[in-house]
Amino acid sequence: MEIRWGRRDDAAEIAALHTESWRTAYAGIMPADFLDGALLEDRLELWLGRLAAPPSGAALFVAATAAGIDGFAYVMPGPDGRVLLDNLHARPGRTGSGIGRRLLTRALAWAADEHPGRTVYLEVLRDNTRAIAFYERHGAVRTDERVCRFEQGFELPELEYSWPVTP
């Protein structure tokens, strides 16, 4: 497995993985009609847009094998000066194999190099206990709790986790 930069031609594969990951991780957490609906089309639009015109200071890393993409991490400057780990996904069925750890390590190292002194944070749904345990095992600390409002008309409690800045 190689951790490499994401490319424009990765958009469809990333969107499919993103959809599969959400449908697996969020089953019973997010409304079924949302997960079973046009989620793939929504994720494809997101990734086509991000890869066609990447935001300044953002990075996409993919875990690639000869068979395809098994995970990805997307990091970007947040509106408050911190760095947002907006996505970290490993292919369902491959979780626990080190993909997430390698992507997280790469994303945190990149953030430290490109945005020195800035805190890296993420938002995770409160009921996504497997992801929360992963982040805590890898040094993240809970820094906030709030409600996430989805444009599709539902709300879910979410937690914010951050990695302390190391000198």
C-alpha cells in the first residue's frame, strides 16, 4: 500500500468509497432514507468539485494498492485558523489493518509542515464510537460538543476532537 496525493481522476473511486464508508459506519445513526438515497451522487459532486478546484492549503491523501483506493484523508484550513481533518475513511472490511493510522499520520505530519503551530481538529458524530475510540487511541482529545445540522433536514449530536500542537 502506498500513501500518495489524491488526483482528479480519483474522484469517482473516492466518492464510491466515501459512500460505502458512510453507509456502513452511520447505519442506525443517520436516517436510512438519507443513506439509501442519492448519497453517491452527492459525494461525487463534492469530490469532483474539490479536485477540480482545490481550496488553497488543502490536501488529499489516498491509500492506494494495485486493486484501487482503500482509504483517504482530506485536510484543509478551517475558517477559524485551525486545520480541519474533514475526512478520514478506510474501506469497510479493511478497518483495523493500519490504513487509517497511516493516513492520519500522513495528514498530521503534512499539517505540521504546511500549517505550523495550528491545531488540527475534526468533527465526529457522537454515536460513531468506533471512530471516536480510534481518534482517542491516536492522541486526539475532546474539545467541544454541539449539534450538527445537515442540509437534508436532520440534526445529530457531534463531538470535536483536536490534536494538541507540539513545539
